[in-house]
Amino acid sequence: ALVLRALADAKVDPSDLQYVEAHGTGTALGDSIECRALSRVLAQGAHPEAKPCYLGSAKANVGHLEAAAGMAGLIKAL
């Protein structure tokens, strides 16, 4: 619901997203829950010709970064 509200506030259709930088808990349970939840949101209204939306997480690559996590995610995405 939070992601859908954020997309609606930004006037962005879920099918327009091409990349999501996830929180990435680094655990099999947490990562799979996050991935399934994002898949449900982003698949809403998707059509067969829709472009893929890639999912990444800096935390999965470099671990917990505390305050630097957002910057690491931005650098990774760029």
C-alpha cells in the first residue's frame, strides 16, 4: 500500500518503473518477502509487452551501511 501511495502521489504508473533499489535485508526470509511484495505491486495492470523492472540492493553487495545506505544505493543505480 505504501509503494502504491508513493507512486500515485508522484503520478507514476507502476509499469513505468525500470529499476527499484530495495532495502535488502540480506536474509532468505526478508528478501523473499520484500521481493514478493514488490512483484505484486509492480505487476498490477501489467501487460505482456511490459518492460522488465530490475531489482537491486546495495546492502546485499556491501552490507549494512547505516547513514550511507541511501548514497550507496544511488551510486549503484547510477
